[in-house]
Amino acid sequence: MKETGGTDYLRSTKNVNVRVQDGFKRPLLCDDCEGRLNRWETQFANVCFFPATKDGLPGGTYTSWLSKFCASVVWRAALQIEKEEVFQDLSQAARDDLIGAMATWRTFILGEIGNPAKNELHLISVGDFSQIRRANLPPNWNRYTRRTTEMDYAFSESGSFSAIHVKMGPVSIFGHISNTAQRWVGTRIAVNHGNFRINAVLPVNLIDYYVSRAQGSHEKLASMSEKQKDVVAKSISDNIERIRTSDFLRVLERDVDQFGSDAFSS
């Protein structure tokens, strides 16, 4: 996201008043396994992420590296979420389900099992959602769908669905923990080989989930301190030439076109 953002810094919605230069990094496996994760990450960046920042997910096919990479992403996110307050708020049954899913993803990454079974993995081109037009979208909708990076324990109030969600700009990965009701078609990542751009059938409330996440991001950014707003303004001034040709400016212009001056409130 830094390469297309116009400056060398990122901000997390967990603490909008702190700039960071990298996302979550923590060695979790042996050097050989970490090396494989790095290779999968490079493939994902070149084949999925960078094309998605411009035109959505690419056409064509993929092989087993994609399922391994996505499993590693949700597994690492789950390890982080396990340390946060949200995990402590879960019922014992929900904690057990999460721990079981984490074990499945880890053994799949290491090649000890052939597939993640019910803890399936899904890839969604969230950037395409920027084209949605409906009432009550937050004024950062385009920036959220195409640029925000976050991770979340997603669940339904009925208890029929839970997943680890990792959003990387215009691409989302869901690792299902439990799903007894929702229909996800065309987004599941095949274990060995599959095709991009399959027509998808997603739960009707998934858009509501993304709208809620975008609204939360908007509110947190609006709470940024005056000191950090000054830091942002200086960073923009110092990098004006980079910003002029950046994806960030292109997406901001979409928010301005759609929401007018409200776009600047976040």
C-alpha cells in the first residue's frame, strides 16, 4: 500500500495517531517455512494485489501457492487476534472453534493435511464494491474498499457464521471458522489449482458488513488528533509529486465525486 499511497507511512485504525512503516511482522515458523511464505507473498503481490489496485482481480489460473498463502495470512491474523480483547469476549465454544481452525490452517501450510476442510478459504475483490451505489454509504467508501488494510474476527449475531477476515487494500481473504447457513459461491480458493474471476454468489449481508467496517474506519480517522493532522498535512506537502500520480489520490477523487466535501471529514 505504501508504493501506491504517495508517502512512506501507513496508519492503523486501531491507533490513528501513530504512523507505521510496515504492517504486522512476526516470525512464526522455521527459516525454511518463512522462506516459502515469502515466496508465496511475492507471487500474491505480483499476480493478485498489484493488478487488483488497478483493474480488479486478474483473469487466468492459479496453482497451490494461492491456497497456502491465504491459509498463512488468516493463520497469522488469528494468532494476533487471539491476543486481543475480542478473543476473551468469545464463548468457550467459539474459542475452541477458532483454535481448531488455527490448527487446521497451520497443518495445511506445513503440508501435513491435504486441504483445510470446513475451514475453507475465500478470496474477494473488495475493490469492485467501490462501484456500489446505495443510501448511507460512509464518505470514505472508495478509500475503504480499495485501500484500507485491516484484520477482524467476523461473525453473525445468530452464531451460524464466523471467520477470520484479512483485508489488504482491494482484496479480502476470509478463513471460515464455522458456517452453517451462509452461501458463498465462486470465491472459495481451490487447494491445487483454480480460476480467477468466477461469478460469485455472496451472503446478502456481506455488503452490510463492509459498510459497517468502512463507517468504523471513518469515525476513527475523524478522531485523529490535531497534531497528527498537521503531520499528515506536512507529509502531503513533502510528497506532493508522488501523490499527484498515486492510487491514493485517484481513490480520494472518487470519494469527492461521490460524497462532495463530506469526503474530507475523514
